[in-house]
Amino acid sequence: MGGFIGAVLRYLIGLIPVKETMVFPVKTFCINIIGCLLIGLITVLASRNPEINPKWILFLKAGICGGFTTFSTFALETTDLIKGGHMGIAFLYAILSATIGVAVIFGIDIVAGKQ
């Protein structure tokens, strides 16, 4: 059920129009960064509220966030960029996705005082 909810949310974001001339896969990038933000917040909230049922945490993290984010699409789009001769954009996309994704979760930990 959680995966379904996450996938529907991802689909709805996919309907948002972007410039057709844009090569950078902005939708997938935003989806994955939002997913990192959500999973970071859920983790912090769960650690501060041990009374929350672990099944709900799993539903939110693995279900909704897992269904929402999309590593396979990220990998496919990066491959397509390389095959299309957009090596620089592919490199930028891969580096920004990994760096910002980790930084968002690390930043949430710092702000929450978990460091």
C-alpha cells in the first residue's frame, strides 16, 4: 500500500510540465531529493518518538518513500544522457543527486542534534 501511494505521488509530479528543451532530468532529481528529505525527517521523528509503531515507520520509509523515489529511473536517465552525448550533464546529475541526497539527510541529523 505504501509503495502504491509513493508511486502515485511520483506519477503526479511527473505530470508537472517542464521546458521541453531541458536536458537535465529535473523531475527525477527533485523526486529523489524530496524523498531523501522525507526519509530523513521520518527517521529523526521515529528516533525521538519510540512509542511510534515500527510498522508505521517501515510503511513510511520503505513503502511510501521507496515507492516515491526512483533509483532505477535515475540510472536509466544517466545512461541515456551519456548515450545522447551529454556526458557533462550526466556527470553533473549523478554527482548532484548523490551529494545533495546525502547532504539533505546529514543536514537533518545536524539540525535535529543527532550528530
